[in-house]
Amino acid sequence: MDENEKPQLYDLVFPPGTPRSIIRDIINKYDDVELIDTPEKLTFANMDGDVRNLIAARGKKETMIEVEALFKAKIKEFIGE
């Protein structure tokens, strides 16, 4: 990899209403994942085309696959599935 090239990074956008404890657990577990906010267009109900800043985790692909699996498990645990 050239010194000017940066590794490809991937985002996992947390749905609005995600408990802060889940986000905090994920960010604390993975040192190479950063918390970002990302503008996203929302198109549902009365928010057709509204742009909102959503919270996301950003990291390398391999790590983000693990993050996604952990996120799904924690959400299922939270809602009692």
C-alpha cells in the first residue's frame, strides 16, 4: 500500500433510538472503531428527504463485520428476543 493511500473504511449506522449503552459497549470493545456522525436523508412518514445526522461506527471491513454481529446480538438481547 502506498503511504498516501488510506485503508477502505466502512460505516455501521445506528438506527435512531439505539440505546447509548449498546453504542458505548461497542466503541469501548474495539479500539480501532471510531464513533462518527453522518448526514443521511430520511424518507419515511413525514420526513421525506429530511437530512439528519445519524451516529455511526467506522472501521475496517473485518472489524465492522464483527461490530455488526455484536450490535445485532445486543439489540436482540435488549428487546428480549
